[in-house]
Amino acid sequence: MPDPVAAGELSQEQLRKVEEFIEEEEGSFNRYKGWLAVFLAAVAVASSAFHLYAAKEIVRTDLLREIHVGIVLFLSYMMFPAAKRFRHRLMWWDVILALAAVASIAYMVIGGDDFLDRTTSPNTWDQVFGIALIALVIEATRRTSGWVMPVIIGAFIAYAFAGPWLPSPWTHRGYDVGRLVGHMYMTLEGIFGTAVDVSATLIILFTIYGAFLQYSGAGRFFLDFSFALLGGKPTSAGRAVVLASFLLGGPSGSGVATTVTIGSVAWPMLEKSGYRKDAAGGLLAAGGLGAILSPPVLGAAAFIIAEYLKISYRSSRWRRSRRCSTTSRSSSWWSWTRASTA
């Protein structure tokens, strides 16, 4: 039976460690079984179908962004626990927060044009649902990406209220709750601004495409395609890994997932080509993380990394050949000396 590691595959224990590393870097999520897993899978499939429909047909901009945020918040509270000790268990507060997110979005959708007309003077219910949605977005951000973004968001919200008491040049007239809710919740410039627009129209499509690539075994295909395209030279291995990382990491949007997916099949090839472990690991990490950047940055980084590794490989190969030739000449001289003496 062939060795799975030598064949470029991961054992079950290695897969478990890889999944733990991905969750540590990109957020831990719940793994349910039974009807709950089927229900959440159905919600995710329905969300994908809706976004694919919106990519083909015309959907109102405000409606698309609102539904997109509502679905993401619902799945975030259902899939990501409040703390690691609550993993793989659906807690009652998660259900309440998920339903509150849906209710905040439903209030906007049902309000229609009258809701949009109250942007400058929101009523009491507008402020209640607006504050609730802002808090829900902050908590969902903490669950999925840690404390960095919530702290930044909290600092800017505090700056909006504390403007009159700040020293120059940071002072401003300040904003009340109604003005903040009207901008953040009731317009397309706050929560539902450009970032959500890009997420609902472009990023979600690449995410769906990346999911198909990840679960269809496309990592091996992209790697084979890259090796076939770049030739069979030893230095082509590094360049092929960079190209494969671009092909898989660009659509998937996950640098860590790209690194472990490509790395499971690329490391045996890199090892046979003469790359050391540290050089191969750096190449895989740089390729996976650089794949989610813009194409010009990726192109420059890929070229620099490939050229550096090519020079490093040639240098190490020259040193090995130099040592071998020196050893060979020393052995020949020693043999000739012994023969002459005899």
C-alpha cells in the first residue's frame, strides 16, 4: 500500500490538525449533525441560489444588500459560537440573536419607501432596530474574526459621540443616536455601503466558485496544470506552486485553505526538486496568502519569490556539486598517492 504522505495525500490525523489550524486563523465554527445540519445547509444553498439569481437578473440594490446582510448574520450566529467552550452546541442565545438579525432586516424590507423617507428623522422603532443591528454586526465580527475589528468600530462610534469634547483638530459638533442610526442603518452609506455591495455582488460569487473548487479536488488539477504549463525543470516547481496558488486562492479567498490544499500535494514534488523544508514552507505560505491580493501585487510577489528560490536552488545545487567534485578529487589524489608509494 503506498504511503499517503509520499503520494501527496493527508492522513486523517493530519487533516484534523489542518482543520484546527484553519479554524484558529479564520475562526472556529460549529459542526452540527442531524436535522440542524440539513437545515443550515439548505439555508446556505438557498442563499447561493439567490445570489446567483441576482447576478443574472435585476434585483433592487437596497433589497439585495439587506437580504445579503441578513443571511450572513443569521448563519454567523448559527455557525460561530460565542466562545470555544460552546462549540458544536446550539445555544438559546444564538437562536435569539440570529432571529433578531432577521427581524432587523425584515423591518427594513417591510418598511419600504416610508422607511427610507425617515432617514433624517428616524422614529423610536427605527432607532431600536438600528441599534440592535449595529450591535449584532459588531458581535458577529467578533465571533468570526476576533477582537480587532470590534475595537476599531467601537473607537469610531465613540468618536462620533465624543466630538465636542475632543481637542483640536479632532473636534466636531458630535452626532446623536438618531443621526447615527439614520446614517448607519437607514441609508446605503453605512452598514450597507460599498463593502457590502462588493460582497453581495462579487465576493459571494467567488466564494461559491471557490467552494466548488475546494470540494471537487481542483487543487491537484491546478497544480498539475501549472507544472505542465511551466515545464519540467527543477526550478519550475516553485513557479508552478505560485501559479497554482493564484488559480485556487484567487477564487476561494482563503489564504490558509489555499496553503494547506496546495501544500498537501506540492510538498512531495518540491522535496524531490531539491527544496528545503523552510524554503518550501515559505513558498507555500507566500503563495497562499498572496493569492487573495490584487493581481499586480501577486504578479510582482510571485516573480520575486520564484526568482529568489531559483537562485537559492541553483546556489545550493552548485555548493553540493562543488563539495562532490572536491571530495572526488581528494579521493583520486589519495588513491594515486597510495599507489605511487606502494
